[in-house]
Amino acid sequence: MSLSNQRVVGGEELGAADSDTNFYAARLAGVNQDHVVLTTTDIVNANGVILVRKGVRIDSNIAERILRHKLIKPLEEQVAVADGLNGQRLAERFACLHEKYPDLGHLHDRLGSIALCNELSVKSEFHTMLWQKLTVLEHELPSEFEKGLFCAGLAALLARELKLSHQDIQSAFLAGLTHDAGLLHIDPAILNKNGPLTPPEWRAIQSHVITGRMLLDHLPGVSSAAADAVMQHHERCDGTGYPVGTGEDQLGLLGQVVAIADSVQAIRVRQFEKLGRNLYDTLPYLNLNAYTHFYSVFQAMVSVLKRSGLSQTLVDAYGGVATMGLRLQQRGESLQEAVGYLQAMVDSLETSNIRSCGQHVLRSARRVQTMMVSSGLVRIELTTWLGSLAQEPDESVLAELNEIDLMQNELRWQIRNLLRAFGEFYDLECKDDSCGALALHAERLEDCLKAAG
Ligand SMILES: [Fe+2]
């Protein structure tokens, strides 16, 4: 989800997660299997009816009773979870994370930020409700909790790199830790769905940024910068993010710090794990996205990686330089073709009567096209050189081929993301005759993507 950045509808249409259904009750019942979860007060619905008395354990039956009611007070304020996370335990989780991802541990070790993660954990004075959410997140959505840890450490390190105040470093840490905690309030059937999501399901997923912000808002000791960062961690400088799709001048620094940490984590954990690549290998991705986040944030991330003591991983995933060259040439040619269809899509969108979704697709299409052209990946000289490796294999270029492979993968991901956003726009807003041509461009783009697969 961290990489899913398309906005389905205008930000104003995104509300907090389905507020009529209290999915958090089901999460608490899940936690109750290992930690005692007790009501600390009578739980009353909006009509004044007592649903559950004080001192009752939240099991699945009780959760079922609460699930469909609107409560007068948020459920999290009316329960206590026993034996949950605290500062010391959080520090232990960081130690485990750095063992699981040795490159991350190495980076923090080399840059002296193991102690920073430790101090921020042990000295954290989070509100009880925040510890509760983190405990529930770790139990119910362990990979999201792990992602939060990963991002919290990176975000704190980047904030320090940017020479921000200690309070901002703490805020970056907290925002990294909780940025996806809003997912706890989303229907598990949507979160666990295999296959494409419908527009309403996307809206539900995207609402996690709003729910996450609401979680931090008004909690004693939480800065507004941390809450804003959670809200903005899917926003991008060119306005292609969500929930608002606002431009660079409207964004806060910490939101972009968390955003870049979130992207790096996603690539490292989702794409690189099987291939044995490390954090340093995210550099080609970062270079392509130099202006996606604040440029200062990009520079800080690059600087941190370059001083990490890590180095590029050379992966021979295609059976030799000759085969790899041919494969990348073929992909490069499909991407060259895609640039033409992207241009056609931009031209059609510019002359169409488009609304919110269409404007978002137009911005995204321009961004992807610019990224493809400025990267140099679609230059004929490059694809010709790649093809020549079949005749004259040269082992010394494996590093360059790895970099090209990673950058092509990023472009493919960007096109796929654009096409997903286009599909949603097409369903919601495409009503007139000009849409026929647009659909054709999208189909051709899809064909290029398949050929580049
Ligand atoms: Fe997120």
C-alpha cells in the first residue's frame, strides 16, 4: 500500500474509514486472545443504550455486539489492553528488526543511529492510547507494525540529517511508527482482498491517512507536525498523491520524510528480499524520483545511503550479461513505444473536459513521461548498446545492467500505477466521445507494459 499512490476521487470525498462499522472492535477481540482486553467504562451507543458493562473482556461475541453501533465515545478510550508495548519493549523490537534486516542494522550502526532509535524508544512518553494502538497493530497487522518500526528509525535518522530540532526528530519517529495505524479501522475483508480493488474499496484504504491523523490529533504530547506527517505521507510534490493531491508548497517537511522512508522500506522489503538486494540498491529508484519528495529529503536519503558502508548488489538474474542485455533491450524498446502513447494520452486529456480524477491522471501521465525521458532509459543509443552485448558480452558492465534493470522496473511500476488510476478515472468520469481515443491510448500503453514484463 505504501507504493499505491493514486487518488481515486477528490480528497474532499474521502472520509475516515467506514464510521458506521467499528472494525477496531474486531481487532481488539483478536488481541484479547493473547492480552486481556477489558472495558474500562460502560460502553454506550449513540442512542444511550449500554452495549457492554465496565470490566468485561472484549471477545469475539462482545466485538460483534459493538461492531455495528455508533458509540458516544471512541472505543479505544474505553478499553485497556494488558501487558502491551512500552518504551523498553519498543527498543527490543528495533533490535529484532535490525537483526532481520542486517543492511538496515548496518546503516544505523554506521551512522550512529542505533542509539537514536534506542533513546527515542526508551524515553518515549506516549499516551496510553498510543501504546494500545501500537500493541494492537503489532498483534493484528504485524507486517504493518514492522513497517512502522522500519520507517520510524529511517525518518528519525533523516530528520537528524536535515538538522531538525530534537522535537522534530521525535515527531518524525512517532509519525513513522504510526503512519499506517489507521489501517486497523478498515474492514479486514478489504485489506485482505486478493485481486483489484473497486473504487469504494480504494477510498476505504486511502482513508487510513485521515484515521491515522485523527488518532494522533488531540493526544497530549503529540505535535501537530507528527499528525500532519501521518496525514501527508502519501502526498507527492507534483500533486499526484492523496488524500488531497496538493502541491509542494502546501506540504510539510516531515510528511515527505515519512513518505520517502515508506517508499524505501516498501522496495527493500517487497521487491528486494527474494533477490538479496540491500538498501543501497534503492538508489536508482531514488534518482528517478528525485523531485517526487522535497529535494532536500531526497538528498538526505541519498547521503545517508552513500555513507552507510553498504554497496550495490550485483544480481545475475537472467543467466549472463548477453541474455540480460537482450532482455533489457527488449524492455527498453517497449518503454520507448510507451512514451508515444503517454504523449497521446496527455494530449487527449489536455483537450478533454476532465474533472478531479482526470486532472490527477493528467498530472501523473506528465510525471511518468518526464521521468521516462529524463532518465535516458528510452534513448535509442542505450537500447542499441544493450543489444550489442549479445554479440560482445562484457562482464564488467553487470553493475550498469543492474542499475538499468532497477530503473526499468520502477518505470514499469509507475506506468502500472498510472493505468490503475486511469481505469478509475474512466469508470467515474469518462462519459463523452473523446474517451474512446483515451481508452485506446490506455490499451496500447497496457500492451507496452505487458511486452516490457
Ligand atoms: Fe500509508
